[in-house]
Amino acid sequence: MSDTHQHPLKLARLCRNLTQQGLAAQTQLALVTIKRAEAGEPLSADSRERLCRYFGKTAQELGLVGEEQAEVSSHQKSEADQLPVRASSLLESKAPSLLKGNQAISRLYATEGTLEEQLGAWLVLEADDLAQLLDEGWSLETLFESLQIVLKGVQAMPKMSRRELGRKLLQIGAAAAVSNIPISTGQHISAEDRVKLHQALSESIVSGWKLFHTAGNAQVLAVGQAQLFLVQQNHALLYSQVRPIYYAGVYNLIGRAQHLQEHYEEALQAHTNAHVAALGTGDPLYVAQSLVCLADTYQALGQHTEALQSIEEALRSLGHLEEEHVRVRAHLLCCWADNAMEMGDYGIAQKRLEEASAYLDQISPKEEFDRSSWLQLAGKLALMSGNYKQAVDYLKEALINSPPNWLVRRTSILIPLAMAYARMRERGVSLQVARQATPIIASMNAPMVNNQFVEYLRGDLLEQYPHDSEVLTFVAEAERQLSQVSSLL
């Protein structure tokens, strides 16, 4: 492609001899933001402003704003002087003409309408952005579930801060990647309201992690980015001893979601940020939890030395008595076993699994790690070492002990279980398990899981049963149900 056909931002970057990562560092934006900008995707007002300031060019010159947006921008000041109206009136008479106007968002959050009215106006004002989410398979129920989680934190914020937050969140769109948002300072709230804010943010972050195990991956990532924005926006109001806990939790959530998207470099950056925040807590449990996440992503990148170093560092810091310390210790040993499997050292993998098994009676069921997690990894080792009958036994027991709504856990069990049955030449049972997995895979829509399923379809079905009519029918059904899988086959 010649330079005349390249995006203006890319040309400006190349003129300064910068990589995308270099430009991200210079402007304090996320790498994914630079990639989105050069792909012609819309950016938040803050991101556009940073890029324009850095290059000394207008948004139009950098190709960051279309003609329609430019026209809206020229009218923003006059709109700002208009008196606010109630959200219900806005919906009836103003929404169509203000669809792409950022000042309409400011006016919306200056109203005293009910929460339901404001959510309604939110949907109307951002219909174009929401349509992109619907195209990705989001439902209205999914959107409102995400909003409910984020609103737990928003509702407890000071009113002026909430208006500013609402304007910025709506400007970037529900699924935009948020990073490096300027932190509000000089706010004053009562001690009681400050406690409520902390409680609300805690509930929101806990709900975000529950969502990770039970919902689609894109939804989790959007919620995580919104929660990061919430924490950043309230940074100055958070107690210093609690602040790093929130950052660690949100960054790890984002990293986990990025990991499932197979955006491993972005996941590594998020988990590194979480680890730095966790160190600020002074609590070895938070530090160890962040190191578990780091180790998983290092493993995905094939950096097994770094993964094992993270695991050993975490093990040195943990105790042996408290349940959560014991849980993380067992989890780390299983991570060690998983790395050993990837390196082909099944003896070390078995040894680490046996060490972890000694802790299983001390921990209760939990999404993060429990006996079912251990059984899933033991089944994986048996599958990789060719002991398919043992793999089936472990994985069936893991499935029995895995709640139906733990989507991440169940896909990590069902796919290898289907593989094990296929390799035992039990085609019918394998297809039965695969059919059970298909709607869960569709709900998650995570590239890492999709690729694992494609590996099963190709290697365990089509290669072993290339002319089997039932197999070919199932593969065709899977392609229809999983468009993301169809493109990989």
C-alpha cells in the first residue's frame, strides 16, 4: 500500500519515526487506542485531544474525526448555553437531532430525571455505538446487566463527579478501551458518603469478577474498562490503604479478559499494572493473586521461565493455614504443572499436581480455584500423556462439581472431554459432549476458547472421521452456530 492510502495518523507517526507502541508511550495512551485510531475507529474526546496536542494538528488533519463529527463539534459551544431539560422531554423531542452531539450528553446528566429515564436517553443518544455491540452478539439484557454492575459505583459518586463521568463514559462508548483518564482532584464529600462510595465500588468490582466466570468475554472486558475509569475518576476520594486493592482487582479483571481474547501483550501489561498495585497493598495474598495471573499470561506467550519465576515468588510469600492462602498455593502448584505440561515434562507436572492435591480438602468451592479446577488439570495431563480413560474419569468428575453458570470452567472441561472420547473412538459420546459445549462457547465468544474448539473439530473429528455423515453434519451445525469458529475452519 502506498503512503497516499495510509491513515493520516499513521503517516504523522511514521514522519516522527515512531512505532505504534512508541506513540502510545509518548501520548500516554493504550496501544490498542493507537491501533483503533489508525484503523479509522472512533476515539474518545480525551484520546483525540492528546494526539492532536502531540502532533500540533487538528483532529481532521489526523483523520480522527469525520465530517459529521466535525459539524457537531462546531456547534457544541452554542448547545452548551441552552437550558437543561428533563430526560423524558429529551427523549420525546430532542434525542433525534442531538444523536451525535456530545453536549447533549452533558445536558442529559444535568437533568433530574429518574435513573430509568436517563438510561433510556443513554440508549437513544448512543444508538450508533450500541449497534456495534449488538452486531457483536450483545443482547439488550447483556447491556443492562453490564450497566447495573457499573452503576453500583456510579451512583455512590459525588453528583458533580458523576456528571463528568457520565459525559466521558458516553463519549467513549460502552465498549471503548479506557486508559490514562485524568484524575479528578479537590473534591470534598462527607465521611458517610465516602464510606458508601467505597462499598459501592467494592460491590461493583466483585460483580465484575462474578461476570467473568458467567458471561461473554466482550461484556467482561467492557465492564472492566468502565470500572477502571470509575476507580481512576474517584482516585482522590479513595482511602490510600484501599486504593491499590481496587486497582489490582480491576487490572487483573481486564487482563483475564484480554487473555481470553488472545491479546496476550495487552493482558501482560494489565497484569503487570495489577502486580504493581498489589505490592502497594502490603498483603501477600493480593501479591500472589496477581502473580498467578502473570504466570498464566507468561505461559500463553511461551515464556515459561518467567512464568515459573512468578510462581516461585508467589509461593514464598504465602502462608499454609488461612483458606485463601491455601487456595492460591494449590492454584500456583497447578499453574506450575500446567507449564510443565506445555514443556513436555509430564513427570514434574504429575509431581506438582500431587503436591496441590494435599490442599484440596482445605478449600471450599470457588470460581477462582477449587477441587474441580484440579480435576480439570489432572484430566488435561492424562489427555496429553495418552491415558484417555483416566482423562475421561477426571473430567467427568470435574464437570459434576462445576456449576452450570461457570462458563469459563465448563468450557475448559467439556472441550478436552470431547477430545478424550474421540480419541477413545467413542464418536457418539464425543459429539454429545461437543453439542453440550457449543452454546457455552457461543455465549463466551472468546478467541482462545474458539481456537481450542477448532482444534477439536479439525484434529479429533475431521481427521479421524473425514467421511462420517454425523460428524460432517455436526461440524456444519457448529459453523452455523459459531460464526467465529467458521472462519477458523
